Amino acid sequence: MKAKTYQESKLQHAENLKHTIVEAAAMILQEHGPEAVTIRRVAEEMECSTKIIYNLFNNKDGLIKLLYLEGCKLLAKNFESVIRQENLEQYVRELGEAYWVFGQNYTSYYKLMFGGAFSEFKPEEESLHSTVTALQQFINIITEAIEMGLIAEKDPILVVQVIWASLHGVIHLYLGGHIENLETTKALYDKSVTNLIHTYFRSSN
């Protein structure tokens, strides 16, 4: 068994510290919202200097990027928790419900990822790829429906993007205060899911 070098130990320590800092930032994000996530606030939570955080993440965007990736993992887990249904229309409906639940349970993450909570943060290729990975279960089921002839559209990514954009629109209107009542928003969301299923699935037309 080979002992770790000083450099390896130093790198491992830095990674462990970064993980702990991201956890502290995630807690602030969930409890106080995106506007509360600042380098100074995280440093206070960690009881360390802001310089240490800047040295590890270079800037605030470096920290926000890792929070974005964490949000993608949470979204993926929400989709993965959905039990597979033989009825693909019902399965799509329940995946849509999982997206709604993510928006409700992780509102601050949702605002960070899809709501422009950090206007200066622009997702890089890695972040965008993680978003696609989070949506992979959705993509897989739409692909299967196309292969089975249940959906006429041949591009599964396009179908998922249309569904995602439509459902995101309802959630975003609610989070932006344009729809005040949660029950009204949910009814509109469910109606949108039904309309999208009727639009794409042959058996619903």
C-alpha cells in the first residue's frame, strides 16, 4: 500500500474543504434564498476568512456552479424516485409531478438553476450537460414512446424541451408572483401536463 504524498494529501484536504463550504452555501440557499448566498455570508457560516473561499473557488461563480450541479443531482433523484409505469402516458404525467415537487421542495435551487436568481451566473458546458443528465429519465421515456409509435414526433429532445419549457413557464409565473394562488397554479400545471400528453401521444387524440 502506497502512502499518499504531501501534494495528494493537500489536494484531498482542499476537495474536502470545498465540499464542506458547498454544504454551508447549500444550507444558506435553502433556508434564506439565493440573495443570501454571498462569499461573506458563507465565510461567516464557516468561521473562516473570505480569502480561503476565494482561493478555493476563484470567485462567486465557482461556488454557484457547484450549487447548480448539486441542484441537478437533486432533480435527477426526484425523477429517479418515480416508479416505472407500463402506461407511458401515466409515467410522463408522474415525471411531470416530480418536476413540480422539485420546484416546491427545492425552490431556491430551482430559482438558481432556472429562474435567473444569479443574473451574473451563466451555466457553462459542464453545468448544461448536468441539466441534460438530470432530465435523462424524461428523455429515455419519450424516446421509448417514439420507438413504440405512441408519439409521431421523431426528435425526443425536442419533445422534452417543449414539455420542459411549458411546465417551467407555469412554475416561473408562480415564483415571479404572477399567479398568487398555489392551488390555481397547480391546476394550471396539471392542465398543461394533460394538454401536452394529448398533443404528443397518438392514443390521447
